[in-house]
Amino acid sequence: MRTAPVYAGRGLARAHRGDFEGALADCTEAVRLAPECALAYCSRAEVYRRRGDFDRTLADCDAALRLDPKAARAYTNRAFAYLGKGDWERAAADGTETLGLAPTDGSSCYVRAVARFRRGQYAGAADDFGAALRLTPPRETTWKAYLHLCRACARAYQHDPARAAADLAVAVILDRRVFLCFRVWYTPHAADAHARF
């Protein structure tokens, strides 16, 4: 007999493979089997988040937090959902809440960094991108390259071109494809960037 944690785990595995319909079916079954289980709601929230259904993500995260106010995954998923909806303040607040519960959660450092960047808090964003870098395993070179790119952008907006260039150089060494991301992301901001340098 399958239990809610088994369905939730299988659902997340399916989501990681891109099978969102199967993932949603499994996670919904986990919620049906154990409506008092915060993990079931957290798992389904993650599937909704990966699909871009942020309203349902928020609903499931809120349900999980009613059951377990210390469910760090619920805060993380809710932070990403707020980020997706453009609510930078709530995204940053939930990222901070997660880090209070799970200080080694690099994804929460990242979401809070993005929220801070969007709010114009470039120093805090650079610090959080740095924290996410420290928490990322060395083998994840593409993700580390992307985080260096993000911190380079935050440092550029801080009027710190030398440190921004150093981060960009590391990003390109880790994964050359990241330079294309930089050009796509940074080109619309070029006039403002030149004014800041």
C-alpha cells in the first residue's frame, strides 16, 4: 500500500523529469491520503510552482504552514511564487523566514537576492548571491556561473565595476554560455549601466 510520502516523493521525481501531469496526480493523491500532512501540500506546491501556477502554489504553501508553521519548504516555494508574481517584498520576507529555519538553503538565498535586486537593494542582493554561491556544491558549475553573473550585475549597479568584472570572468570560466545570458539580460540596461560606470 502506498502512503502519502511515497506519492509525494514520486510526484517530485516526476516533476524533476518534466512530467508535470503525473507529478500533480501523485502529489494530489498524497494530499487526499493525508490532508493533515504539510509535506504533501509542500510537494504539490512545488509542482504548481514549476508549472508557473503561482496562485495554487500560494494556496498549498499557506495550507502547509497552517499545519506546520516551521515548514521551511513551504516558505521557499511561497517565496518563489511571490517572486513569480512580482511581489518582491513578500518574496524577500519568505526567503528570510526560510533562512531562519534552514540556514543552509541556498535557493532561499537566491530568491531573496533576486527580490532585493528588484527592489534596488544591490548590496544585499550581492551578499545573498554570494551566500548562495557558498552553499552551492562545486560540481554544479552552470548554476555557480549563473550566480556569479547575477552578483556581477548587482555589483555593477553598486558602482563596483572591478568586482563586477571579476565575477563575470569567473562565470565565463565556469560556463561560457553564461556570457550569452549576460548579453541578453544586460543589454536592455546598457544605457543605465554606462551612466553608472
